[in-house]
Amino acid sequence: MIIAIDADSKDTAAADHLLYDLIDQIGIRAQPVVALTHTVSGGDRPHVAVSLTSAADLADSIREVVADRNVGLAITRPGASEPELAGPSRLVRGAYVAAVEAALGTTGRVVRWPGHEQAHGVLPAAELRTRCGIDDLEGIGGVPVEDDTLVDTLDFLRPVRRDGRLVLQVQPAAGDLLIPFELQHQQKCCADH
């Protein structure tokens, strides 16, 4: 089952917060869930929607949590011919886009997946892939990533989904280490202007 929600989140930090809030409120911390953020373009400005994919039926719990919020919902169930849609049309569109992207596995920024809880400390690339469920590590700018290359997870990984695979983008850091390209506390470009 895929449940996509467009709460008109202005950025990935707000979308991450929404995902963590949903996971906490419906009590699915121990269940295998894939949680993604999806950039929604069009309309008056780009924003970020989210999706949760799980074998468990989370629809009623999610509906209950978001009942008093202004959100768009798209719920797809295995074998259903059409998704269930609810909410304001401008947000339903974003939720639908997120649901389709989650179903196809073509794109999305991955916030939670089976293996995410193992992403701590400095690990060789091969162990990071095996232990944490990452399919590929991609060095930004052509930086080589060998099986024995050390990656400092900084205890925060945000792989992207590409062609159904989880790809972690990494960049060089001090001490011959690689670190994730997306850092937990990003400084916005031109923040001091």
C-alpha cells in the first residue's frame, strides 16, 4: 500500500518533520516502511509532498492523523484500479504525483527504509551497502567509491531513488573519508545575503 500526502511543505525539512510525525503518531517505528519526499512542481510554487509504502494497511490511521489538516491524500492499494483521492484539488495533484513516483520507484528522496537504523559511524562502502540496504554509492563529480572506501555516515543518510534502487550520493571530506552529499543541517545558499 502507498499513501501519499501533500501538506504543501515548503522544503524537505518540513516534509521530513511531517513523515516523522506520522510515523510516531501511528506507531509504525518497528514496521518495514519506505518513506520518501517528492518535489512537486507547477502551481504557484514548487513544494514537497511525502509518501509511505508499507505492507500494512495504514490508511485509516493516516486519515485520522491528518483529519484536521489541510492536505491532499492519494491512497493506492494492491490490485485497485484507481487510487483513493481526498482533499483540495491543488494538493491532491501533488499527492497523486508522489504516489505514482513511489509506485514506479523512479524518483524521490528516501527518509526511511529497511536498514536505515544501521546507518551509524564510519563504514566501508561495501558494508554500508550490505548493512544499510543501499544499492549504490555515487561519488559527486566522479569521485571513485571502492568497496573499501570509508564513508562517515554522520548518522544521517538521505539516499535518492533511481530506477527502483537506493543511491547514496557522497562527497569527499577530510581524512580521506567520504560523507553524504546531503547533510543534516544544510546551510541555504546565499544565507548571508
